[in-house]
Amino acid sequence: MGFLEVFFGWIGDWTWGWSLIPFLVVLGCFFTIASGFVQFRFFGRMWGVLKGHEKGAEGHVSSREALLVSVGGRVGGGNIAGVAVAITLGGPGAVFWMWAIALVGMCTSLIECSLAQLYKRSEGDGTYRGGPARYIIHGLGEKFRWLAILYAICLIAAFALGFNAFQGNTVAGAMQDSFGIGRIWTGLALAVLTGFIVYGGIRRIARAADVIVPIMAIGYIGLALVIILINIAELPGVIGTILANAFGFQEAVGGGMGAAVAQGLRRGLFSNEAGLGSAPNVAAVAYVPHPVSQGIVQSLSVFIDTMIICSATAFMILLGDVYVPGADIDGVVLTQQSLVSHVGDWSQYFLSIAVLLFAFSSIIYNYYLGENALSVFTHSPPAFHILRIAIIGLVFLGSAAPAATAVFFFSDPLMGVLALVNLLAIAMLFPVALRLVNDYRAQLAAGADEPVLDPAAWTGHDIDPTAWEDAAVGGRAATAPRPATA
């Protein structure tokens, strides 16, 4: 065991320590510039999906449902504890760098999720499967199948197994500390709920997210807005402190600007998952008329996660009097104590419920990532039953026996590996993604209400034409001729 811990520790140092974050930042900036700042050009179109059920999506998982599943997965402990840790270790300036990496990451997410849509495969029942493993196999070719297998193994081990045990632990701890509920009882309830959702397949997962995510997001953001309004006079000063600390004009912690940049980038990327290769698995299940339509929607997911929900946590902390620069305090405790200082003791119970909803939405999201990764190896029903039972068991074990989560020390390092694999793949496939973006733009310029993918224009690529047979139902392409494609 000692050797394995050292080995995975080395992998973690090699990925998260020095290679992954610069790779994410450089690629994100390159994608942003090369695409003509596409995440800002299409910013207004992102919000249309929130209005309700999309045209032609009956019998499918809609774009909105896929968005809420991915928001539910991205939003978790990183938004509550991670932001507090970033501020504690990097000072208020870390918040600015979280914002900056989110704006860049919006483009990375758009690129990876558009590729996931293009190379998705129809299941024949109105659902689809896709994600990095499939755009590696069908986009880069069979010679890279080994890379897709490596990615799938890392995804199952990190998200489906390891992170789900940690989520169970987080929920049980919050319920025990705030309400005195025993860990075993929380574990049993969480295991039953998890089983009910995951045995319903992606449609039930999507319907659950469609209910849970708006409740948790609106409730948390609403409380943050109340706190901001109570302290509105101090808000300009807090924003000034964030900017001053971000650029080293006002040092809050040891390390100054360097600590702010490092913590802001690291915590921001860990929270919004842009480029890590997890969200594309969910993005691929949505029914849309054009791949970029869902890429734009998933870009909004990053914005919601970091620019809205992480910012809510940051302002609740920085507008209070609990935070002391350089003080050593646990992230969840800092957020909890800050809430109590603003609105009273009842808010610690509110935060526990928020943790419960955030963690449960992450559990069902993580399960689907594991299921989708497993489908790269087999379509055998018993294999999926084994995975479901294992995840239900791990959620219970993580809740009832918190020390058991120590065996999942490999989760973070393997997430670093799958992120590097995904970044390598989307860098190699960027010309394809750029062609998709240009096709989408050209159709909008020609007067399309909603651009539509023409499978005949992609005959040189290994896409599944059956996944796009009814694309025109949900969109209306312009009648003007399209520009020639390579």
C-alpha cells in the first residue's frame, strides 16, 4: 500500500503539480483566440435553453436537462469549501483568478462538448452515448483506442468509485454535525435514493437533475444575494480588495500575487471541470440540431458554476468579519461561520441541506460518467448492474465509515491523468471543432433560427448519421447556400 501511495502521489505531483494547470490555461487561451472569442460572441444564446423544453426534444434528453445534469456535477464541495480554501491560502485575489480561468474555460468546455456531440452514437431508443473516449476512437482513429481505454479506466476509478465515496462522506458528516443524524442512517437513505435514480437510466437522472439543481442553485444564490444586499455598502471595497490582491498591490497572505494566481487557477479548474473531460460525457446525451448548440449550453454551465455560485460563496466570506488573512481554518467551517455571522445560527442548517443537494447531484452525475465509461468496454447488462451495486455500496460505505475513503487516494491523480488525455485529444481535434463553430456561424449569418448539422457534409469523418436523422426537427436551417467545407 505504501508503494501505491507513493506512486499515485508522484502521478498527482506530475499532473496537478506542474503540467496540467499550465496546459489547461495555455490551451484555453489558444482556443479562445483561435475561435474568435466564441464564448463571448454566443453568450446571449446560452441563456435561451433555460426557458423550458426544446422543440423536437420529446422522447430525448433535452439540452436543458443535460445542462442541469452537468451543473449538478460541477457544483459541489468545491463551490462551498474549495472557494474558502482558495481565499485562505491565496487571499481575496484568488477569486479574481477563479473568474479569469472560468472565462477561458468556457471556451474549452464549448470545444470539448461540441466534439462529444459530433461523435456521439445513437442507442436506438432516443438516447445517445458520447464523450472523450468516443471522440478519441472515432475522431482520432482506432490506433488511439488505447488512449480511450486509459481515459475510461481513469474515469471509472476517479469519478464513479472514488469521488462517490467522498460525496457520501461529505453528506453524512454534514448531517451528523448539524442535525445529529447517525452516519449509518444517512448512508442508508443516500444509498436507497442513489439506487432509485441510477436504476432509472439517463432519463431518470436527467429528470432528477431538472428538479434538484434549480432548487439548490436558486436557494444558495438567493441567500448570497440577501447577504450582499445587507452589506451593499461594503461591496465596492471587497471588489477593490480582490483586484488589488490579485495583482500584488495588496498582499494578504504569504506568497502574495503568486499564491493568489496558483490557488485561484487550481480551485477554479477543479470546481468548473472545464477541459477535464467529465462534462462531455453528459453533453453528448442531449438532443440538439447542431453540436455547437450543446457546446454553447455547456459553456454556460462553467459560467454558472464559477462566475455565479463560487462568487456567491466568495462574497459571503469576504463581506463578513470571520475571514482573517493567513488564518488556518477549514474551508467548510469558514463558509459556515461566515454565514452564521451574517444571518444567524439557522444558516448552518441551511448549509448542511445545500451540501446534501450539491453532493447528491454529484453522485448521480458521477454514476453516469462511470456507466458511460464502462460502455466503452462492454454493453453487457450484468456489467452495468455490478457497477450500480458497487456505487450504491460505496456511497453507503463512505457515509457510514469515513475512514474507508482513505483507500481512494488514487482519485485525484487519476483525474489528472484523464484530464491530460482529454486535453491532448481536443488539441488534436481542434481543427474539426473550429470547422463546427464556423459552420454554426455561417448558418446564423445566412439567417438560420437554429443551425442544423448536415451529416452529408461530414462523410469523411466517422460520425453516426442515425444520431442526426431528426436534427432538422429541432432547428431550422437557412435556405441560403452554405460555404464550402473542407
